[in-house]
Amino acid sequence: MQRKMSKSEHKHASAIESTAPRKGIAGGLIWGIALNLSIVVVEVIVGLIANSLGLLSDAAHNFTDITALGITWYGMAQAKKPPNAEKTFGYHRTGILTALINAITIVLVTAWIFYEAYQRFLNPQPVAGRLVLVTAAIALFANLSIVGILKKAHSGDINIRGAILHLLGDAAASAAVLVASLVIIATGWYPVDPLISIIIGLALLWGAWGIIRETLEIFLEEAPRAIEVNKLVAEMKEEKGVRDIHDIHVWTIGSGLYALSCHVLVEDVMISEGGHILKDLREMLVRDFGIVHATLEIESSACDVAGPYCDINNHTAKPVRHHTH
């Protein structure tokens, strides 16, 4: 007879499964790749004909979207693979790596746009405003459609956020190009084309930096932003039977998948009672902090841990309450 899963085990399994690619997300990514490929071809052709840096810049960003969406799909597919002897945590970090690659790609493409915009400021060139207007409107609608599909199912995943950032950047770029084309049609002021490109680039750099910073924090195994470690330790020490917590480490395995290891100082109790203490701690960690992977070492006397470790505070442990067994 199959054993029924406990609440904490069920939440653990649900958290692992949430990192796997779902049908809606996978379909949205594939649809996004196909649609963006069409946009790139049209924008490059029209951009060259209309002599619009804005459209060519938008085409470049849409091209990075093709790569971004493809890498995102690949990263999510890798995260679905089970752990093995070589990769005991599975492939969850693959998604974080692809998010970092996506953000760096944005930075590189934006640098090219800045260079081209500078050249256009030095030598303003005529732009076919009406042709640009129609093309930018089509690209804007296409990108917003893909964003709508992905936002319904992304569940806060940093990798999907990176892909959505690409798409929102292109939607903003298309809108800005559309406005620039209206200005050109109305006034004939051509420098607005490279000016819009620079504004788009600055906005994209800001968003890319947020993704880069967060992924580097994960790779450096910093404590997750969503978890306040001091509060975490305080709540663990409030659990019945816990005297103190030390040698604690909290980190992110993959997007939204947190892990913890620490030493738990308890009273000198029977092994079975210590097991109940650990069970209560694990359930609290899942319920209050979303930590699904916790390695807890129980001890009845404080140990002197050699080497670098984290002792989150120097507070005196709870006084020992002696039991009669």
C-alpha cells in the first residue's frame, strides 16, 4: 500500500514540480519564437528600406528575444530532469544560468544601439516615417500578445521573468519607434529616431542589471531576498525543544527553490523526541518560509565548528530544562 505524503512532503513535491515546464509556458515560448522570427525579418527589411535606426534596433532586440525564448525553454526543460549522482540537486541552476545569459545579451545589443545612435546624431539621415509607423504598430501588438500569454503562467520564475523582460523591452521599443515615426511625419525632425533608440537602451539596461544582480546573488549563494534570516532564526528558536540555532546557511537552488542547513541545539532528550522537534521545524520552514530542502543536524551540546560558518547571532541559548526519562 502506498504511503500517504505528509503536508511538508506534498509542498516539497509541489515546489519541485512548479519548476518544470508547463504546457502553457512551453507553448507560449514556441509561439513567441515563431512570431518574433517573423517580426525580425519584416523589421530588418523595412528598416533598411526606410533607413530607420529605431526599427533596426527593434529588430535586433527581437532577434535577442528569439535566443532568449529558446534558451529559456531549454533551461526549463533541463530543470525538469531528476537529480543524479553527479548533480545531486538536479538541473535547477540551468534556468538561472540562462537568465544571466539573456540579461548579458541585452547589455551587448544595447551597446551596439548606443554606438549606432551616436553615429546618427553626428550625421542625421532621413527616415520614411509612414512605413516605420505601420511596422512598429504590428511589432507592438505581436510582442504584447506574447507577453500576455507568458504572464498568465510564469509564477514568478526568474527565467520566465527574463524572457518577459525581453518582450516588454521590445514592446516599449516598438511603442517608442511608433511615436518617433509620428514626430518625423509631423515635423521632419530626424534626430528623434536615434534619440528614441537611446531612451529604449537605457530602460533595457536598467532591467537587465536587475536580472544580472539577482542571478549573481544566487550563484554566490547569498541568502534569498525573500527570506529574512534573522527572523528565520528567531522563529526556529521559538519551536518547542529548540535551545539555539547556529552554523546556519540559507541559499537558492533554483528560482523559488530554497535550501537550508544548520545545527539545532536541543535539550538532552530521547532520539524519538528529537525526531519530533526536527519534524516540527521542517513543517514550519515549508509553511512560513517556503524552504523545501532543510538539512538539520541535532545536538545536545554546542559544538565548535571548524572553518568558515555562519553564526547568525551571539545570543545566549535558552536555559536547559531537565527532563526525567
